[in-house]
Amino acid sequence: MYNKTTMRKILVIGAGQSSSSLIKYLLDKSISENLHITVADMSLELAKKKILNHKNGQAITLNIFDDFDRNNAIKNADIVVSMLPAHLHINVAKDCLKYGKSMVTASYISNEMKALHQDAVHKNIIFMNEIGLDPGVDHMSAMKIIDEIRTKGGKMLLFESFCGGLVAPESDDNLWNYKFTWNPRNVVLAGQGGASKFIQEGTYKYIPYHKLFRRTEILNIDGYGKFEAYANRDSLKYRSVYGLDDILTLYRGTIRRVGYSRAWNIFVQLGMTDDSYTMENSENMSYREFTNSFLAYNPNDSVELKLRHYLKIDQDDIIWEKLLELDLFNSTKKIGLKNATPAQILEKILKDSWTLKENDKDMIVMQHLFGYELNGKKHQIESSMVCLGDNQVYTAMAKTVGLPVAIATLKILNKEITTPGVQIPINKEVYEPILVELEENGIVFKEKEVSYLGYNPEHVIG
């Protein structure tokens, strides 16, 4: 194992929201595992907040663009965790390579990161990526069941995977049943940049952005009721990675409460989610003027009436109540953003209503469906996970992103995970022990057999 008398040094770069549970886990283990945790951030105050005056914690200021400081911090660590924005990992990775240090991140593998694979293998170090929530927990929980099905000789027919960051039922107090638990900008721009694509019963399917929020799937989560999901941009990204090249149905989606997507579609149809141009005089515009700028001129009708007619919304439709709740027709509230795009303005308006309050809690919901054939019979497994936040610091998002990162870091340090190179957590060596420990920390997947939902291709054209 390791020399009990030598402190093992872990460097965590980035003390943002998603690092709270990660740092707490490492500090809680620091005495029994002989760890010293250095938290580095541009903001010393933020880093200090995260180490809670723990004797085995240290906060430092780090400018990630200062080569000398970055080199120094990495050189002195035994392993590095990067919680920086994805595009900044590469500088850290190159330093880790130089000094022979393993590194863990929660972000998608970039092409530049992938290119370091052979060098990492040569140095016998591990660059573990995509080990947060989505990507991360989704990979591990899916591969566990896919591998189990394969081991007993089953043939995979269907894999559907859904994930969403939502508001906990006890804090769900608006008509949209939604609040921002992650980057609001990503929510506003969701689904843009090309058609969503997936495969259903062997047929490729495409949903263009302007139709995306009207084509939803309904899910049931035991104990939490009904949810809906809209398709992710590229469901086929992990087809080969998961070894599902021959699968008939592969679909990945984002979870919301039922009714959210139909209402969100109003913003899409109006053009409020557009991020490609800036609006004149946006700084002095009122919320009402913003809404009116997407509607035809009519000297006789109010903004409300024009919008209802244009989008055929009845006065007693819940969608109308949802729009009113956001104050879209307020003539005194100002946008206050210079040269803003419609998407930036919409984000500002939504933040008024959808920002978590001090005592609000968030909720992460994930569900996978696995359809397979064994001995001529078709089966389906439903695997669901719900995680609730404790408070505004130890949110469900911080737990589900940060804990897998922390557990992987310690397992690499303890040489329980040893395969070198640039990778994601799809191998049994990685996912098995991490899923066990996630369960101990309240991130639990409940599996059950359900009836197979696939179609009979002989009778139904997909």
C-alpha cells in the first residue's frame, strides 16, 4: 500500500460549487488515509471556505495561466484533481505528464486530452476523465448492468439513459417545477447546434431544434412520480465506447417535470433562446418590451393578447399561467444588460424566478432502461437513482459530481485502480469499487425487471 508516516499530497484545482462534497470527502478521509489536501483557486477566500479550517487542508491562490505557479503546485502533489472549466484541463494535464502525476477530471475527454494517451501510458500514470455525474455516474451505472447482461449471455437490444438536475419536491414552489441547479446558460441554450439524433428499432431518427421540446418521453420514478425527457443532441456518441454497435435502440435524454418542455417550447418558437445576435438598446429595455419585440405590430392589441393569438395559447391554459409567473409582461423591470442576445436576456429574466433560495434543496434524477434477449426471451431492466441535496453547499449536484471524482482519486492514489492512460470509467476495475462506495454515500441505483418495451420489427415499421 503506502508508507503510513508520509503524508500523501492531493492538489484540487478549482473551488467552485461542484467541489464542496469532493473536498469534504477527502478531508474526512485525511486522517485515516494520511492525506494533505491543497485547494487552489483564483479566490483564496473561496478555497479557504472549502477546507473548513481542517488541519490537513491548505488553501492557496493559483492563477492557472501562470506557468511557474501551476508547475510548482503540480510538482509538489502526488495526484491532481482538476475542477476547472473543461478547456483549461489541458495545461494541467501537460504539467502532470511532465512531472509524472496522475490526474482526475469530471469533464468530457477533449481531442487534445485523448492525444496524451500514449505518453500517459509510457509514464505509467492515469488521466481519469468523465467521472462526474453526466458524464460519470451514467457511464459506471450503465456499464455495470451491460456487463452483467453480457456475462450471462444476453444480447443488448435497447439502451435508454436519462438524467436531470431538478429542484427537490419540498422546494418545488413554482409552476414550472424547475429551478437552476447548474449553469443557467446551458439550460437556455439546451438542444441548439444541430438536430438531436438517436436510433430506434434500427432506424436513425432526427429531431430538429424547433421540434425538440414537443417530442418527449414519459418516465416514472418510484416514489417521485412522473417525469418527461427530451432527446440529447447526440445519443450515439457512446455507442462504440459501450460496445453497443449492433444495438437497435439507443436514446439519451434530459429529465424535467411533466409540462416543462411544452411551455419551454414557447420561448423557442418566439426566438427568445437565440444567441446569434444582439438586441438594440437591450440595457434600457423592459421585460415587456423584450417580449413585444418578437411579436407583430398591432396598435389595438395588448402584448399579452398578441402573444396568445400568435402561439394559440388559451387563457385557461397552464402555459399562460407559467408565462405570467415569470413577469414577462412587466413594463417597469429593466433588462439592464448591454448588447445582450435574446438568450442572455431570457437567462436574466429566468434567474429572477428560478434561482434556488437559501433553504432550497436540489435533486438529481437518473434512469436507465436496458432491453436484452436471453434464450429467445426478451427482458427489460429499469435502473433509477434519485439523490437529494442537503443544503446550498452540499447540493445533490455537488455530491453526484464531486464524490465519484474524490473516490476515484483516492483509489488511484492507493493503487486500487492501476490501468494507465487517458480513460473514462467504463472498466470493471474502475466502476465496481466506486459504485459500491457511492452507495455508502447515499447515491443508490434501484433496479427492477419490467416488461420489455421494444417493438416487434416484423409488425411495426420503426
